[in-house]
Amino acid sequence: MTVGTAPSRGFGLQDGAWLLGLAGGQNRSYINSLTATAGGTKAAGYQIPAGVALVQFDTVATNGDSALLPEAKAGSVVMVSNAGAATLALYGRGTDTINDAATANNYDLATNKNALFFCALDGQWKSLLLA
């Protein structure tokens, strides 16, 4: 549910109701209908934009098709949903890690599964696997 009017690009007054909704956890950004990059490598992975709270991959054609989480900055949270037909390989951006594994290691997100990634310390994503 969106409260108020989302801000426009550029300078100008912002809707106070929208800002209060954002502060109250109602106005979150999201993107869907994403396609994971074929090939399953970190170098070629689809870069999830920074500042997006909910991401859904609808096309994951083969096991290991890949994506990169945004930069791990303390206080960041992103939920990733895999609605594709295969397992999604998620990587940390640059030298960022996921669950303290080596930066070259991926996090497998099975089809029809969701994961919440959060960062309490710059460079380190932690995850919670959801149903």
C-alpha cells in the first residue's frame, strides 16, 4: 500500500504524507519481472539497484543464472524473491560477502523461495531464508 504521492525527480516539495508513510514502513521501493543473467558468473551477474527493498526475479532459466546484491552498507535491507524456473545464484558486489563465505562464493536461492538480506557491518551481507 502506498500512502501519499511518491516524490518526483528533481527539486521540489515532497508530499508529507508520503514521507510519513516511508518512515512508517509503508512506502517501499520494489522491482519485478527481472531476468537473471545467464551463465552464472559473478562478473556477468545482473546488478540489483541500490535502495530497492523488494526484488523479484521472474526469469531464471537455468540453475546458476546470476545476480549481484547491491553494495553492502550498514543498515541496508533487501528481500529477493525467485519466481523463476531454476535456482538463482546471488553474489555480493565487489568484495562484499554473504554469510561470511568467500566473496567468490554464491548464495543459492531455489525456485519459489525468498531471502531477506541485511547488512549490519559494511561489506557483510547476512541472510534469512524465507518460505
